[in-house]
Amino acid sequence: MSGKLSQNRSGFISLMAFVTAVIMFIVGLGLLSLGFNRRIFSMRANQQIAARCAADYGLTKAVYAMNLLLPGSITPPLPTKTGVQISGSNSTYSYTVTGSNGNYSVQSTGTSGSITKTVLCDLRLKSAFEYAVLTKNNLNIGSCSKVECPGCGNIPLKIGTTNNPNSKAQITLKPNSEVDGDILLGQGGIPSLVIGPGATYGNIYAVATDYDLPMPTVPSYLSSAINQGSKTDLTTITTGQYTDLTVKKKNLTITGDVELYITGSITLSNSAKIIINPNSKLTIYLAGSLDGKNGAGFSNSGDPTQLAIYGLGSGSINLKNSDEFHGTIYAPNADVEIDNGVRVYGSVIANDYQQDNSAIFTYDANLRETTDVNLARFVPTHWQEL
């Protein structure tokens, strides 16, 4: 009896061992399958991320290629790339730019393994004058002075500084000054320390990173032209390169599209005027300074696109008690000062900007949408993943 019981016990143990082995095998197979599936899922997820990054990389390359075509007219064939491998990666990108007459779009495709991602966006030509006033360092608005934009609509006017974090540059609004829009402070700027009592403004916030302000360049046909020397009291002038330009007793009248490269400075004596006729435009590339004495200045039909001043160096630009200035100033290394009571219509980019007491600055919102490709850049907008 005991022998038979012993045999049954031995058989039961063997059966349990077999069942346990089967269970362990099934569990092990399940864990192996789970691990394999998770590994496949992880690989696909990584490929999806890599493909998306490759598509974004292709988009960046397409925008860069379009900007290389500026300034100048953009004619077919437009930039395109196919199956370009990204350095240090197994991913590739392809892109195609389509469009014409300032309306362009980019379709970029990234591929990693068996995964493909495609993104599509429109390109907008971003004006150099999207801010009313933008400086690399200090921006000061004097007492009872105003910055306004009657035509800005739902997009607020903006003034700002782009200083780096090691600089103490900032924006200062004196008592009773007014900014009819938003203020962009430099990194670390504290509103309570820069806004004077009685000053009014919209939103105020600090810049996160430096804002690139590229230096303007002189067109080759001007930089290579023969310098015609210094000129004083001309009544008319033609496109060309000059050393200095001085307007004293006679007004200088601009007719047609005139471009001047001044390797020295411009001086406007008391009450002297540079008059820009209707349907005409004056573009000045200025290596030195512009000094406008009392009552001196520029006169045009009121359209700020008729006058463009590009500062090439660190010389100052000073408008003293002139009646009105309709134009744009792009001088990222120069200091610009608008004296008491001056009326400015347009936009100013400078190193330092000083707007004295009771001066009024009116930003022209039309400058946001530029057809002037000088210093403009293509930027992505209306982005979507297909």
C-alpha cells in the first residue's frame, strides 16, 4: 500500500513539475513577446520623432535657401532638394518651394526607416520695420512724448530693445509719456524701474533671446561707383557715391528713384530741406553722421516709404526741431535722437534712441508688409503637419 502511495506521490510531483514548466514557458514566451513588441513600438516611436525632426530640418533649410535669394527678384526654378541625408543621422529630408510674386509655400518631408512625416507652411516676407522703434541698447521716451499707431488695428504697436543679458540697457518712459502699444524690455528688465510716474502703455514683457539685427550692405553698383567728392548746395542730385553732402542756403530736390552712398556725413543747416517730389524715392546709405540743424529736415508727400536711411556705421543721426520726418531709419550701430517737438512718421532701428520732450512718433502699420526686400527675411507661417 505504501509503495503504491509512493508511486502516486512521485507521479503527482512529476505532473506538477511539468505543469509548472509549461506555465513558466508560457509566461516567458509572453514576456519575450511583450519585450519584443515594446522594442518594436519604441523603434517606431523613435523613427517617428526622427522623421518629424528631419521634416522640420528640411523646412529650415528651405527657408534658408529662400533667404539666400534676397535681396533681388525671385525667379524660377525655386529651391528644391530630394533625399538629402542629415549628417550624423540615418534620416533624410526632401523639400519643395512653390509659389510666385511674394506668395510662397514649403512642403518638407522627413524619412527615418519606414516612417515618413510631411509638414507644410506658408512663407511670409518679414519686414525689417515690424517695430515702431527697436534698439540694440537704450530706448528713451521723453516727458509728454508719445509713440502711437492709429492704423495698427488688432495687432498692437511695439517698441523694444534687443540688448544681451550682460548689458544694462533698457527702456525708459519719462513722466507723462505715452506708448500706444506694447513694450519689449531687455533681458532682466524690471518694469517698476523703467516706467516713470504718469506714463501709459499696453503690455510689457522681457525679451527671451537676442534679436538679430543684420548690418545693411551697399549695393555693388554704388560701392564700386566713382566717388564724386563732397557736394554743397546742390539743387538736384543723381544716384551715385559721394564723400559728404551739405545743404545750406538752397533746397535739394529729389526727382525719380535716387540712391546715394555717402562715405562721409550729411549736414542740413538751419531750415535747409531735402525735398522728395511725389512719385519719387530717396535711399541713403550713410557711413558717417546725419546732422539736421534747427528747422532742417526732409519733406515729402507724407509716405514714409519715400525715404529710407541706412546707417552703415556708428555715426549719430540727429533731427533738431524740424517740422516732420516721414521715412524709415535702419542704423543698428548708430544713435538716433529726435529733438523736442519733432513729428516722426515711419519706423526707426538704432543702437540708442532718444525721443525728447513733446516729440510725437507715429508708426505706419503698412511698413509691416514690405515689398522692399532689403533686409527683409522669409519666415514660416500657417504651419501644419500633413
